[in-house]
Amino acid sequence: VLQSVIKATVNYESEIIVIDDGSTDNTGDLLADYNITYVKLDKPSGGPAYPRNFGASIAKGEYLCFLDSDDFWKENKLIEVDRIVSQYDVDFLYHSFEGHHARSLSFMQILYRNEIVTSSVVIRRSVFEEMDGFNISPDLKSVEDYDLWIRIFQRDVLHIMHISQSLGYYSMSLDRISDNAALRRVNCKALWKTHV
């Protein structure tokens, strides 16, 4: 995972932040030779929202990109992202992953179904902060990303774009929170109560 980020950022002045949410391996030691900001949380947060928010809170760049520990970026990801954000005033950008095709979405379409892979997202940091980041409520543990996308698509003033080209690989590992069907059903009910 980390090697995919390093390869993608080699030609860019980028800041890599790793938030360790309770790993039991030697992640910190593995990163010692790289110019990477590494933070190990005092205790596992129980979900991805808090670690992502914490990483964003210490980031300094104009745009934030996310990468879950079991996904991968292609080497040309930032080349394509930079091409778009250099030409357009983009607030929120997402791209295809292998097996997940990104398309232009309306608010009603995103409300109906989440089609955006978190590890494909690029968001202006000021917009992320204005939206208060990912919701850390336990009721939204497996849909905290979906909740943020809905809130973003509700904002007509934001410039949202997508890249149809696949720029990453999405892992189907068995321990993904988002693949826990029972938890996701409960969380989706809470989500729709909030937004519908």
C-alpha cells in the first residue's frame, strides 16, 4: 500500500501522513527511512472516521487524498489528478478503481447508492474542514464516507468532478468494515434517517 503512494508521489511535492489505528505490527519501524509523518493512536478508534479526520487535521496541503490500508494507487494517479485540478477549480474529485467505474452523479443518485470509493477521493482541505470531515458517530461506523459524500453533493456551490480512468485497486479483504452486511444495514438506516 505505502509503496503505491510513494511511487505515485515521486514527482510531486506531497505530504504523506500515516495514521496507525491500533496495528500490532512494526509499522513505525518500517517507515523510519521515509519522509513520512507517522502517528500511532493511543487506542483503536473503532472505525475509520477519526483516523482520517486526525490525519486531515495535521495536513498542510490544499488537497487531501485518502488511502485505506488495503487499497492501492496506480503510479499515474497524481499525474491525472494534478491535470484536473490545474485546469479546473475543483472542490471534490473521485476516480474509477479497477472493478468500480466512476461516473457523473447527481445528488439523488448518490443518495440512492454510494458509488464512490473513499481511496479515490480528492477533496479541497478547506471544504473538508467546512464540512467537519467524516462523522465519527458509532451509528455511521461503516457508512461515514457515504454520509460525507451526501453532504457534499447537497452543496450546489461545490465543484464536483470525476475521472473515468481507473487509478487504483480496491481490495475485497474479508475484514473490511464496509463489507459487514449486518452492520451496514443498521448504519444505512441511521444514515437515511439523517438525510431523508
